[in-house]
Amino acid sequence: MNKTIVPADTAVLMASDGLFAVFDVRERGEYNQAQIPGATSLPRSQIEFRIGELVPDRRVPIVVYDEGGRRAAMAAITLSELGYVDVAILKGGLSAWRSDGRETVSGVNVPSKAFGERVHHDREVPDLSAEELKALLDGKSDLTILDVRTPEEYGRFCIPGGINAPGGELILWAEALRKKPAVIVNCAGRTRSIIGTAALRRLGLTNVRALRNGTMGWVLAGYQLELQPTRRAGVPTGRNEAIAAALQIAADEKLGWVTAAELARWVEDPVAGVNYVIDVRAEPEFGTGHLDGSINVPGGQAVQRADDFVPVRNGRIVFVSEQSPRAVMAAYWYRQMGFKNVSVLQGGLDAWKASARPVVSGAAGRAPLGLEWAQRSARLVDSTELRKHSAAGALILDAGSSLEYENAHVPGAKWISRGWIDLQLPELFSDRAQRLVLTCADGRQSIFAARQLAQAGYSNVVVLDGGVRRWVAAGLETAAGLDDCLVKPNDVVLSPSIRGSKQDMLDYLNWELKLKH
């Protein structure tokens, strides 16, 4: 049985310099409403998929919590089954934390967003309003508008005329931008535009300002966004200048370097502590070749979402890019955020390859822990068999994300979060002999869900092999929408810029502004 820990002892642990991780295992939407400061969101449904990279050393102490219910205990069991040897449950959960008079915060990526607001205030980062930018555009001013969001975000919409330059790439653009009359940096809201502008100013540019409140501010001012932009920015020039600038920043800030040989020893040595090797290049670059075991978090996202990727705050963090500029900028910002054990792979991936050390290719991500084990007991069916089960009155459940379910699901399937499936289903469908068919986007969540239901006593559970993707590949139709959910679909938190009213945008921006206090 897993041990418990009281709020006071948890607070002491979180204030220490030791290695530890604190996880909120509720749904992402619940976490967004209130959380323990410094905790990382790791919903039950994501444990097997993410814990291996979040806490690579299975001896590190882990604390899990929920609102005070049963999910934390179940999450602790899962972690123990996956080999984590020091897992504690916060006694009484978030309710007990509050009853103890301790602070909670709301929102996602709070540490990074609060940091952005402090940077804006302390460095007096210059900005301009949407109205001021619109007047400049109407006056045909010579402007360069850089959208520092991800390519996926940019592809939905942008400020008219904006060029996509994800935040982590800005050091590569600096030399070319230095010659421009005026540069405006924007994101969806505030943080990434503030950090991007501050980064360029740290590189010596004086012609750059942030767009206050980003695309949300533009919409709130009553202006139209450009939808589905197709512009593709050229490759920035000045790579040698970027390397020189990075070396200067590393020297000024006394950033640490690690050689390829040293990093190889750290990665291979299981007693070296927690190591996060973060490759900050763009996803396509990462796919062509990267260090085995590294995680891909493009630079701007690495800063924006630090708490999502580095839950063991006192672990060792090594940033990697093809040479050094982008890695140095990520390391610079992490040091500014208070991470102490930060370094850069000297010479980058080029030096790693030159030392005859191997790289691997392919997309980011690793196989979920425990998948092979769960597969052994799963009863798989193909699309033909699923239709037979459906005709015989089986209950079809989609255990993937609500966003995936909304986009496409097997007709007749009901959605339920895997974080709740073994707790809520018995209350809704108490017959443990009822025929159940589980689906999800690719079949993996369904396999884990089937195991949970078997442990809850359900004896007639099958899984759609390959999930909805294989269903679609077979030429079968899907349904869409969120019309048949068995629990509240709050597992996904989308930016108000993507799916929100003007009031949602205004509330979000006001929340960000208050963070610096």
C-alpha cells in the first residue's frame, strides 16, 4: 500500500533543493481551475504515456494528489506498477491543502506566464496596442510582424501580414531583423511576445516591440485576423552571427557547457540523477536525427510550458540544438526563471555526431510504459467484429481525449475520460457482465482502459484494434461532436484565442496581467 504525506510535509519537500515531483492527477480542466503552486499536471490517462520522460529516474520521490477522492490512490498504484519506488499520496488532496490555509493558483503554465509578466515589468519591454499597430498598417509603414506561436497555431490565423518565426528561432533571425525599420512580435496573448521581444533586445535590437495582448487583443479591438495564412518564411541568414551572439550570452551569463563525452556518461550512468535532455529544434529537424532519449520541445514552448516538461525542478537540464544558438537562448531563459542546474551541449548535435556517437531518427515520443503488459490481456476486435458487437447491443465507449472524440469517433460511441472510467462507469452501468467495446484514436488508451475495467470487475470487454484511425483506414464513416459524453469533457484546456468568446479572452488577459503580483 502506498504511503501518504500531509500538506505541511509536502510544502517542506517542495521548498527543498532535493529531487522530487508533485503531480496533479485530475483532469486538465480541473487543474486549470485550481492547483498547488509548483505542481505539474499529469492526468491519470497520461501517466503511462508521459511519466517515463517526466521522471526518468524511478527512485525520485513522487507526490500525487486529486481533490481528495480516489484518483490519486489509483494513480499511485499505477506508478508503483511501473516501477516507481517512492510514491506518496497527499492526504486529503487539494481540499486538505486548502483547509491547511495554503495557497492555490489557477490557470495552466502559471510559473512561465508569471515570469513573462515580471520580465515585462522589470525590463520595461516596449509594446504597442492593437489600435497603434492597425494605424501603422493602414499608413503603409515598413513593418515586420513576427508571429512567435507554433506553426500549428499560426496556420489557423495570424495578424494580417504576419510571418511565422517560432520564439525559439528568434536568435537565428536577429541579424536580419537588425536591419529592419520596425519589428513587431506577437503571440496569442502576452507571454511569448514579451519573451520574444525581450530576447531580441537582449541580443542588441532596439527596433522591436511586442504587440500588447497578441491576437486576442487584436480581436478585442474589433479587427479581423488573416485566416489560414500560407506564407512560408525563408531561412534566416546570419547563422555565424547567431553563434557568436550565443557564445557571448553564455559567457556573460556564465552558462554551463557539457561536452558530448560528459553528456554520454550522464545519460548512461543511472546514478547520475535526473537528466532532462531537451532538443529545442523544430519538430521536422528533430525527426531527421536526435539523441536517443532526448525530448523535443521547440525553444519557445520550452519557456512557455516549463512546468509541463520539467517536473523535477532540481534535476539536471541539458539543452541541445544543431550547434548552439537556440539551445543557449533556452538555457538563458531557464536560468532567468530560477532553474539552477542548466547547461548546453557544447557544439550541439553537430559535435555529438562528430564524436561518432549515434543519433536516432523519427518523430518525438516514446512507447507508453506498461503497454506490452496491458496488451497481453486485451481482447482485440477489428471493424467487422465491432459492428457485430454493436448490432448485438454492446456499449461502445471512446476513452481517448474529448478533442479527438469531437473530431471523429465510431458512430454510436459514448465518450468517457480514462481518468474516470473505472470510477464512473460502475455508477452508470452496474452490470459487470455487460458487453463493452472500447475505442480511442489509435487504440492505446483503449488497451489501458480495458485493463482498468477488468480490475473493476467487468468481464466482457473488447478493444477496437488500431482505434478510430484503423476504422477510418477501412473506409468506414465516423461521427463528430460532443453530444454523448458520460462525464464532463474537461480533459483539454484550449486557449481562448482558439475557442473562446471575447469575454473569455478578456478574462484570460486580465488573469495574465495579475500574475506579476
